[in-house]
Amino acid sequence: MSDLEQRLRAVEDRLAIYQVISGYGYAVDGCNAEAVGSFYTESGIYAVGDVGSFEGRDAVMAITDRPTHRGLVANGCAHMATVPFVVIEGDRAVATCHTMVPMHGESGFYIGRLSASRIELVREDDGQWRITHRQNYMLDGDPSGPALLARLNDIGVAQ
């Protein structure tokens, strides 16, 4: 590839990864299990520090049917991610960002959850970027969240 082609591919890859990360929030808030699943590999994992792990695409998709999730959506919430910092090496990438869940309550909106997020992705045979492992840790004073953010340039696998 020429230098220009490499640079264009890098931009296109980042945009595709941004779509995956931002699209998850819209899909999960819309309770669209199929769309949620489309962002994960078949064996993808979504690990939430204080909740547990959802292992495999079907388990991640099933989040949209959980009574706790449905209750959040019914009361008003939004799963939001900041623009991620993305490191790409060939067909692997890691995106680091903050994620939050603003919720609606009696006094208006408040931030119900604020997390550090590390999202590992692969480019699959169809050319699409999909999540292999997503780790969230609450930013509530536990050192796990800042430690995850500190791995900003680390392309290594989940720890």
C-alpha cells in the first residue's frame, strides 16, 4: 500500500471503531438485541467490574432483555461513551474511553454510572471491526478504573 492508502485505511478503521463504540449505546438503549450483537464477535465478552461478565454474543445480546436494563430504559437513561483513544496494530485494535449512564430521577437527570472502558477489537473476515473483549470498571475510587485507563497505549489482551 502507498503511504496515502495506509493513512486512508487508518482513518477509515478509526471511524469504523468509533461507530462500533457509539452504536452500542444507541442499540442497548433501544433494546435492539440484534444491533447490540452485531458489534461483538461470536465469543465476545463484556465484563462489567461490579456486575459480572457476559460471555458470548448471545449473552451480550440478552442484556437488552434483562429486567434491570428494561427498568433503566423505561425510567430514562442513556449509555454514552466519550470519543475513544484508539491504537491499531494490523487487524487488532484497542479503544480506551470513559462511559457513563445518565439516568432520570425525581430531581431530574444525574450520572448513575461512570466507568473506565477498554474495548479490544478485531477486524473479522468480512472486514468489520467487532469487539472481542470489553472491560468496564466503575470510577468510584477503586484503583481498577484508573489502572485500566493507564493501559492507554497497550495493545495486549485483557488482564
